[in-house]
Amino acid sequence: MLEAIRRRRSIRKYAKEEVPEEDLREILLAAMYAPSAWGAKPWHFVVVTKPELKEKLSRATPYAAHAAHAPVVIVLVADMSLARRWVEDLSIAAAHIMLQAAELGYGTCFVQIRESENQGRDAEEYVRTLLGIPANYNVECMITLGKPAEKKEPHAEGYMEERVHLNRW
Ligand SMILES: Cc1cc2nc3c(=O)[nH]c(=O)nc-3n(C[C@H](O)[C@H](O)[C@H](O)COP(=O)(O)O)c2cc1C
């Protein structure tokens, strides 16, 4: 587990290679096993592979350019009729996606959509309209996914002693 966690780095350059459905399902299954408040499992995943849609997603925020070139972009959406802690629920599901993807040799990168904008245009509304997501569903983030075409070293930072407080601050 710790090895997969160390290996997961934000990858923004991808090989052209497609992601087989079997791997994609395994990655999404990992998300579906995430904990969620009251066990609500409020998540939906929009799996985007069409180049023209990925190109448009890459313009959702100023920090999403790599979405245009990733083989897959997974958009994480919350059903607000189920969700009571949707930001936490979807963030944990996102972490499961990134870690299972790392375990399978893929690179990922989290792209913030919630409360983001591009030149005054609301990113969440932009993505909702682009992908036909209904009004009662919120968009948290998207995760770009593909085989890495850039090399990043695994995390090797030391244990942050000063950030750990035993019993009290
Ligand atoms: C909540 C959150 C939002 C992020 N938003 C973006 C983003 O919009 N675009 C991007 O390229 N990276 C984004 N990242 C990735 C971070 O930049 C990255 O995790 C950080 O630089 C540490 O690098 P590492 O992931 O390789 O450990 C985000 C990460 C998190 C956790």
C-alpha cells in the first residue's frame, strides 16, 4: 500500500495508449469502495474519451490543459439528493481512483472544478452543460488518466515530525 502511495505522482503528460475497459472498471470499483458519510455513496462518474469533449474540458479552468491529451478523463459528480457530505465523499473516491490507477501503472492528475472558474465563467456550470449533467448533481473535480509519458520520482520526503502532535498540540 505505502509503495503505491509513494509512486502516485501528478502526471500531466500521457502516452497515446488507450485504457482497457477492464482496467477502467477496476479503477472505478476502487472508488466505489470508498467510505462515504452515512454510506450514501453519492458518486457518479462520467468517463470521457471523445477528443472534442476532452478538448473542451481542458478549457474548464486555467489548470486543466492536460485533459485535452489524456486518454481518459473521469468527471466526479455528486447526486445532491443523496449527498450530505459530498465534497468529502467525492474527494476520498478521487483518492481511491488515483491510488488504484497508480497500482496498475497509470498516471493521474486531480483537476479542481468545484468553486473554480475560467475568466469569470463558472467551471462547474460549464462542465455540467458540456456533459449534460442534471441540475441536482454537483461536479467536484475531474481526474485525467493514462499511461505516463513523463517520469516523476516516487515521493521520498521524510516523515514530518513537526506536523505530528502527540496527545495535544
Ligand atoms: C484539491 C486538489 C486540487 C488540485 N487541482 C489541480 C488542478 O486544478 N490542476 C492540476 O494540474 N493539478 C491539480 N492538483 C494536483 C496538485 O498540483 C498536486 O497533487 C501537487 O502539486 C503535489 O504533487 P503530486 O500529486 O505529484 O504529489 C490538485 C490537487 C488537489 C489535491
